[in-house]
Amino acid sequence: MMNIQASIAPLSWIGSTLLATALFWTCFGACMIDNAPPASEPQSRIVAGWDPLACGEPHRVVVELEDDAGAPVSASAPCEVGSITLDVRHWGVYRGRVYAWTFGPEIRSEVPVRLDVDAPVIYWTIETPK
């Protein structure tokens, strides 16, 4: 006759494996559900460009825009680069400012701007902020 302990051993192995698998997938699933859904893809890309040879002393150029709902979009780059790319979520009218910035609170040559975004790619030439 068979030994009872010999017949129970495979059941305990299978049972503990199933329990460990269920515990893993429960914890893993809880972590995955808590993640926020990915943001929607941008509908348009704004490429703001300026003359990098007219920069003068080193500084950054900052472009700050807001849509009509007040959602901000901003980016900055060293003036010597000559362009900034901004991705916007929807078409429409964007208002904001372009300015030159150096380390510290000083903002130079601030210019208010208005931009109509009505195409997938907008090439926007701005005057070089100094």
C-alpha cells in the first residue's frame, strides 16, 4: 500500500506553487491598475526659431504659452541653439510671452505673443531675444 505522506507531498508542492502564483499576480495587478492612463498624443508641434548669430552674450530663450483654458506649455533653450520645439495637445489660439533669461531673477526683452495653431506643424519665426 501507498504511504499517505508520499501521496500528500505532491499536493502540497502544487498547492504552495498555486498560492505563490496567485499572490504574485494579485500584487502585480494592483500595481498596474494604479497607474494613470497615458496622456493623449499632441495634435500639433510648434517649432519656434530665431537667429542664433544675433544672440550676443550667453542666455536662454524661454517661450511660455497658454491656451484659452489656461493650460500652460513652455520650453527654454540656450540662445545659440536657435530653436525650441513645443508639443501642444489641441489646435486653437495660444497667448504668452517670449523672453531672454539668465541665472537669477532678471528677465530681459519680454515680448507678449499670440499664436494661432491650426496645422500639425507650425514653424514660427520670432525676433531674437537679447
